Amino acid sequence: MIRYGGPGTNQTWKCKKCGKHKNHGKKIPKKQAKLEYNYSLGYIIGVILGDGSMGKSKDYWYFNDKNQQVPKAQATRIIPRYRHLFQLQVIDKDFTEEYAKHIKILMGKTTKPYLIKNKPVTEIAGNKLKKPYSPTIYKVQFSSEEWYHILKPLLENFDWLKNANREVKRGFLVGLYDSEGGAHPEKYRIRVHLTNKNRDLLELVRGLLKEYEIESGIYLNSQNIYRLSFGKRAHVNIFANNLGFSIKRKQNILGK
């Protein structure tokens, strides 16, 4: 064991063999996470309900006879563990950067987007492509058991969101529209849409849009997915000026 910072009763020691740290003095209590109801919370919840994900993943620790962590092939002792993962995997780098920014604001965790290798796409929505292509995919991922248990109740019941302040609701709408929404030009106007399999979620969004005086409709498309949309110019202008998209690719369409 060698000294590794922390004078007096808080002296920390480091093992030369395994690299583990030990504190033989006063134990420093872990700082508990504090949930703040702000724009970042709304945005993160919106993303998780869309392209993002939050869940438990089973994993394992591998150790040898000397209690050292080793590769699986050299292990004599296996300890199961669960990783509580937050992930976002999309084609827009600015989307992953925006998500990482709000993770930092809300949770204090620094995570950076990175490129991942992706298998060639051969079909989209059941339609085979003439020529397969490999899209550029960016990913943000981190693990936090504490924040998993903090946010899980908020994703199971949305009564808290209905009573939240305007900034939380705005963050939620932008996060969800960044994930599941879009805008496309028609002959004389731009139509904004949001798709999801959960009609109750779209009904919630519809009610939140009414607070901005945006009227929208919900219908079931040919893929049995619900779509909420509106195309009246006044409503699109309200959306563009008060909500919009964090993704430049989508926001540029509204600029037309």
C-alpha cells in the first residue's frame, strides 16, 4: 500500500498490485443527487421517451484468485452486476451534443458523443433499398444507478409534468420533437409532425401545445403508428418561435 492523497484521518491508500483505493480514516459520505425541475429535466425526459433509452443491463466482474480484475478467460470468480444505462444513438451530432449538455446541467455528468460503426442499411420501413448504405451514427452513453431510480417514477406517471412550470414543459416538448418529430414542406405550407406508438403520450403533447395556442390532430397512419400534426401557418410560426428543434437539419426546414 502507498499513500494516495488525503492528509490526517482522511488518508487514502492505493494498492500497488490491484490499483484499488482504501480509506482507513473517516469515511467521506457520498454526495446525493438533487433533482431540479428545470428545462434540462424536461428535455432529458422527452429524449428518453423518443430516440433515447434508459434501462438496466446485466454485466459481470471477472476476478482471479488474488482478487484482481482480469479478462474473462483468466477469471476464477465471476460476480454479476447491473449497469443502469442512459443511451442516445442518432445520425445528428448536434442532437447528441445537446443531450450531453443537459445531462451535464441536470446530473453533473460529463459525457461526449462518439462515432460508432454501423451495419449497412438494406431496407427502410419494410422497403428494400436499391443500394445499401452505411449512415454515420453518433452515440452518447453513461451509467448511473442513482439517476435511474430518480427518473424512473417520472417516466411512469406524468401528473408531475402537467403541474410543472413552463420551462420544464418547453424542454419536454423540444426533447420529444428532436427525437420523434419533424417538419416537411407541402405545396403552400410547412407541416410539423410527431409520431409515436403511444396515443396517450401524443394526447399529453396535444394538451401542452394548446397552452401555446397550437391546435393539432392525431391520426393512425398505414404503419399503425400514431401521428400528431399541424400545418396552419400561424401555429407553425408559434412553434418555430417558442419551441422549434435543437437539430439544425430539422430547424432549417422551419426557416423556409
